[in-house]
Amino acid sequence: MITTVATQPIAGQKPGTSGLRKKTPVFMGPHYLENFVQAIFDVVGCAGKTFVLGGDGRYFNDRAAQVICRMAAANGAARMIVGRGAILSTPAASHLIRLNKTDGGIIMSASHNPGGPEEDFGVKFNMPNGGPAPEAVTEAMYQRTTTITEYRILEAQDLDLATIGRQQLGGMIVDVVDPVADYAALMETLFDFPALRALFAGGFRMRMDAMCAVTGPYAVEILERRLGAAPGTVTHATPLPDFGGMHPDPNPTWAHELMAEMMGEGAPDFGAASDGDGDRNMVVGRGIYVSPSDSLAVLAANAHLAPGYARGLAGVARSMPTSAAADRVANALGIGRFETPTGWKFFGNLLDAGRATLCGEESFGTGSDHVREKDGLWAILLWLNILAVRKQSVADILTEHWATYGRNYYSRHDFEAIATDKADAMMAALRASLPGLPGQVVEGMTITAADDFAYTDPVDGSVSHKQGVRILFDGGSRIVLRLSGTGTEGATLRVYLERYAPGPDGLHHDPQEALAPVIRASLALSRLTEFTGRTTPDVVT
Ligand code: VG1
Ligand code: CO
């Protein structure tokens, strides 16, 4: 029953910020998925092992799951734990990997990238700690794809992945499990569900936009069924293979329906959205948007109000482009603070070592040591728990936060689908200019430092270079530029902009206005228009 199929290396199977992402037709091409999955098994080993498998339900999720199971069985795996329908949110997969003490898991997702026959698909491997494979491991997988000559696959009928229960596939046990139950149980251990039930029973209104992606079933079960939020609180709640044509990226641009409702007449008390695979979140108060960097800072300052964090935090970690708002909280609390490269894989060691409890990224990702991924619904529940205890509006909580710590005005400008050679040329010129920048005055601001961020992991000493160009100004303003590692078309340039206002005045400006000089400086220093022809960003968050 086991077939060994001859194959040859396929160029470009190099995982980026979060796994291997390509256009769906590429992934569906001959041997493409198989080569990469065999490379995973060759690197981490498969014989006798137990893995978790699930995905965000996008187009090709179901077929890919069948192939991965047949390959795992052919490579000698002992057991595969699969979410029903081959569905698992990324944080739920991370939890199952840990809960069942497995040897890791395969997550099928391209996260915030659109899904469908002509859109994006992705595969990533998570380690036995539940977290994304670190760079050394993904690099080994990539190297393996460059020399691969064969893969193993079982010839068998399709598994029934729609029914919870145990099946046999060759020598491998397949356990199809409820994708929501264990995750929901974990949330009950972290948050004060009785207090949240009382909040909703008292008339608190919420809108949760699941964006036709994987979070829908999780949010309906937890918010509506367990916490008593009004039926219909969760919209776009059914995961669809093409996300209903939506772009499942929870930011003000793509979650515009939610934004319109929250900024309009009769808005609910609290709004939230999550992404394709359920690891990102956007939170919105009535009439006020919460930037992800501020969200991380507010959560860090208030986490002790939730039962799971009542004993306080060991430390807070943020990705380098994320604003320094969380650092100010960590300093005030006297706890550890860490600055890592972009991508959740860099938080794993800090979480495992117990040095960080909360982590966050400016890209709408927040999480804690309860799993080893960012977790959208977790962040939303922590916000709800804080709102239930403080009995204040989101706007009042933000206002108090800024009054205490000052405000890190923040925005990210994305320039998408730039020709790769143009983007590379721009970044190369910028990198070359860095040594000459300190001391220069731009837009009335003096540059104090300029470098290409390199990170030495404080736990295992591994070093990651070229993680983004940083230009720092006196007074806490900052520009960061880096190229995305999750896109599938050309290059996406991300420009991260920050300016600190200590207060008490000037804490309530529009971020784009407050950042205007920093934005102008970023265009001047990067020579963006000269290199790429672009003048305005495609997405502003
Ligand atoms: C982006 C974000 C990064 C995030 C990554 C995966 O990466 O910037 O913060 O960890 O997506 O998120 P990049 O390389 O495109 O900037 V997810 O929710 O798409 O898995
Ligand atoms: Co995601």
C-alpha cells in the first residue's frame, strides 16, 4: 500500500515569517505539497510519532489534509490528531499539540492572506512546545526541498474527517476531534467566565466579526453559548473556503464593516475581529480604535485583573516594529521586557523559559504563555475580562492609559506588490546609507541611531540578522522599514512609524496627523518614490 514516488526539487520552497505560503494553484501543482511535507518529515522525523493536523478551512484545506495523513501514515507516524473537517484555528492547534504532548503539528493556513482557487495557501510546522518551528528548523526543511528525490504516500480511500472518532490508516491511528472543545475549556481556566456572563446579562453589547474564517465556531461557542452574548453577536461566523471573498485581515481597512458599526450611531460597547486562522485580533471600542501596540500595553498593565494572570507577569515581549508602549508598562511594573524580530517563532524560547508571559506584535497579534501562538479570541476575552472588572469604556481605559504612560502614536504603511528588484534595490540603498545617518536632522528631528536589527536569542544564543532597518530620532520617534515575509506577489514594503507624546497635552490627535513629520522623513530617507514610483500606501493601519 505504501508507494514511493520519484520527485525532484521544486524551487522556492523556503518558509517565510510564518511557514510556506504560495498561490493555491502553485500548492496544487504536481508534487508541490508532497515535496514540502516530505521535507518536514525528513527533518523532524516521523516514525512512531504523533502529530496534530488542522487548518483554517480555506480552499484546498480538505484535500491537503488527506494527502498529509496518507504521507504521515506512509512515513510511519503512530497517530494523527485532526480537527473535525480538518479545521483547527492556529491557537487551538498549538493547544492540542501541548495538551496531548505530541511531537508537533502541521497547520494548513495562509492566515490573513485571502483564500480561494486563485488566492493563497500555506503550510507550517509547529514544534512539540506548540510554537512555530524556529529558523534553524525551517531552514533545514528548505535545504531538504532542494535535494529531495522521492516521497512516500499510502494508497488509500479518503478518511472520514467529518465525524469525531477513531479510524485506522495503514499503521496509523487517526483521531478526529472537536476543534473547539479543548480550546474553550482552556479559556475557562484563564478568564472569569461568571463575571463575563454577568457583563453580558447586564446588557453589555458586543460585535465580533469572524470574517468568514476559522474563528466563527470558536467565537459562537464561547461568546454566545457559554457567555450569553446575544445570538448574532458573531457575524460572518461560518468559515468558507474563499472567506466569502473577504480579506481575512482584521485591520480597519479590511474589517471595514465592523469599523463602520463601531464608529456609527448606536454602536455596541465593544467590537472585535480576527483573521483567517484565528491568531490575530483587532479590538475597537465604541467610537475608538485600539492600535495593536496600545492593546498589548493595556493588556500588560491590566492582565492581573484576569484569574489566569492574577499572580502578575514575568515579562512582556514585543516584536521590534511594535511600538514601545508595552516597554513603558514593563518598566513601571519592574518586569522583563524583550524586543524580538517579527514572527511568533521568536517568542517561543522566552515563553518556554518563563521569562515572558505576554507577547505582542503590531500586526494585530497578542498572546501569552497559555499556548505558543498568538491568539485572537484569547486577546478579546482578556479585554472583556478587564472591561468587566474595571467597569469603564474602552475609550476611558485608553485615556487613562495614555495619561499614565504617555502615548506612542503609531501607524504602519504598507506598499504592496512592488516589483521585487525595485524593493530590493531600495532596501539595499537604505542599508548602505545607515552609517551616515546619525546626527542628521530631518523634518526638525535629529537622528540618534540607525541600524539593521539583529537579534540574539537570550535563551539559546541563536542570532538572526537583517530583521529590519531602524532609524531612531531623539524624543522616541522612530521609523522601521522591512519587507514582508508572508506575501505571495512581488514584495510588500512595511513602513512602521512611531512618535512619542509624553502628555499631559497632545494625547488625543489623529495618529496620521501626529505622525506627519515622521511619515515625510520616512519617504525622504528611503527614497521610496524614486525607487518604486509609489507615493501613497495601499493599506494604512
Ligand atoms: C506578518 C506580520 C507578522 C506576523 C506574520 C504572521 O509578517 O507582520 O507580525 O507574525 O505576518 O501572521 P510579514 O513578514 O508579512 O510582515 V499570520 O496571522 O499571517 O500567521
Ligand atoms: Co494569522
